[in-house]
Amino acid sequence: MASDLRKFVNPRFLRTVSLELFRELFEREAPGADRPDTAPFDLPEPEARAALTRLFEGPEDVLPSGLVADLHHIAELGTEAGMVLLQERAARLKVTIALPSDDGEADGVPLDPKHFALLAYLRYPQVFDAASDFAALQARSSFAEYVGHDENVEPDLGNGAKDAFEAAAGAMFKRDHRGAHCRVSWHEDGDTLRAVVTHGAPVSVLPVVGRDGEDVLRFRRLEFAVLSYQPSTGRLGVAGLRKALRADLAEFFARDILHRPGFFAGEDCQQLYTLERIERIGLGFRVDHAFDPGIQRVEIIEVQLDRLDSETRDGRPIVLATHVTRAFSGSALMRVQQHTDRVSFGPGRYRIGHVILRIHFAGRKRATSVTVKIKPPSLAVFKRHRFEARIMELLRRNGFCLDRQSGEAAAAA
């Protein structure tokens, strides 16, 4: 059995889980040869739990693929952090999560997070989906960003627009052999619109030894793509997909939600970040954060130097070698300077491939640090659910963000 599933369905859990809930989970499978046997649930409780323990201690191939996929999905929220998310989403939706009738708890909330996740998955799917979406939003940090032709283009969130986007995304995932399942949830966060696209992963195939010899177990897990759009800047971030699918999803968003086909298809739509200011100033560069009194300090903890050939290929520089320097405190640029005085920037010399900043924000009790990786031309990687606006302002003020002329301004010029 896969390690994450074994951690979830452990002996302690099987001794305490509501048998009523577990029967419901087994009965979710469609009738057929692959449906799990529900006969153990008709036994007296001690014997039923013993039968379940034997089942889950055995090889994973004896479990139906649908049940395995369900358990993997539940396990993602079967932690203390997941339980907190489920409780928060239930409160927001004004839903009270009540215990199954066969549970003996009197306080209305089972203490085991795995039990709580199973209960929410089966009885409160709206709460479970909302918590799962929020977990996906928190987990994504590596957004590929696109900037549109114009700013202040407002999204259309009418049902027709949302349905068209979901249908287009679902057809794309089906073509990519990820199954037909696609669900999109929309979240407005201040002036930013976020969407979580839940879809199937490619089928996982696990060779196993079955009752009749060698066999394979096939199941399809859920995966999440995340979109983040800010009308005021015309920027769209897409995370959780390979490059080709990101571009398609951005186009569906432009066509169906903004009603502007090709909005993110300009030649410079991904020319968003630059490190040229560091190269111009040199290794003595310091990040200026005086404008924000809540930022205690900013450290450059990593820098990648690319040694360039004097020639180019298709107009692009040829990288001969790459060297990464890290500093656990202070400045990685200064560490480079301490070890060599031969670094100069420009064609045929060096360029900076990426930098990683550690930004320390003052807090009520202690400081909070956020790590930001800037890799031109299109990546600024950091946890987007905290301090995003302040971090982007820091990047803009220090010359890391490229100014892009809007379509209207370019036409006027």
C-alpha cells in the first residue's frame, strides 16, 4: 500500500472510525466486479473492525481503484491543518458538521483529523471541496505569469462565462488523457480573482503481485491548477500545469471570462521580471525597503551567475557555465565579491540567472520571513496568500518588475 495511504488507514484509525461512514465510502463504488465487499459491515463490531484491518494491511491491489482514489483525496485533509481548514470553511458556509449516529462522542466534533476529513468528504462535500480548493491556493507558489494587452479589463463571472471556461478546460484535460472530470471554483480576494481548477491526473499504474500472479493497479488521483488574475494590472498567474497547458488555460480565460481572445498571447506577454538593475549597480547592490516600515530587512540569500559565450544562438545568449552562491545570512552578492573580483556583467561575460530574497516582516510576537525567487523573464516564486501586495511593491520599487506599455498607450504613441 502507498505510504501516504498507509499513514491514513492505520490500525488506530480502523479501531475507532465510524463503521457507518466506512460503509458509505465502500458503497460509493458503482455495482460491478470492482466494488468492495460490504459483508464485513454486517458482522458484530469487533469482527467487522478486524476484517477491515486485514483488508487494509494487505496489498493495495485488492482494493478497488475508486476507493483508493477516494482515500488518497481524503488523506490530503486528514491532518490537523486540514481539520482546521475544514472547520473554517464550514463556518464560512454556515454549516454545522454533525457526527454520524454510531459515534459516541458527545461534544459534536470528533477529535481525530482523519475521521473528521472522512465525515466531511461523505456528508458535507461542499465544505470538503471548499477546504480542498483553499489548500490548493495555499500550496501553489510557482506561478507562470502573463500580462495582458490592457489594464482594468474586468472579468465576466456570469454563469454562461464560467460554464464555457469549465467546459473548455475539461475538454483540454480529456485530450491530455487526464480524464473528463473538471470542476472550477471561483474566489474573489480583494482586487484579485482566483480560480481553482480540479481535474484528474494521468492514470497511475502500479505493478503488484495479485492473487493470480502479476497484476497492475490503476487509479486516477485529483490534481489542482490555480489561476490568479488582477484586473488593475492585467496580470494572470497560472500554476500547477506544464507549459503547453498553461498557455491554453490562459487563452480560455481570456476568451470566456474576459471576452478578449488573444489577450495573453502578445510576444512580450511573459516579459515581466528583470535583474538588470543588479547587474548595472554591481555586486554591492542592496534591496531598498525603507518605504515599508513593516519590513525589518531583506537578504539576498542566493544568486545564480551564468557565464556567457561571446556568440549568441537565434539572438539569445549561450550559457557556458552556471554557478550558484548561497549565504545563510547577509548577502550572497557580497559572498561572491569576497571570493573574486573578476565578475563583470554584459554580453560575453556574466549575467544573473536568478536571485532568492528572504524578506523579514515584523509581527506582533515575532518576525515572519518569506522567501522569494526571481527568475526572469516570467517567474516570481513565493507563497502568494500572505504579503503578496507588499512583496510586489518591493519588487517594483527595486526595479525587478518590467513596465509594459498597454495596448492603448502603444497605439497613442
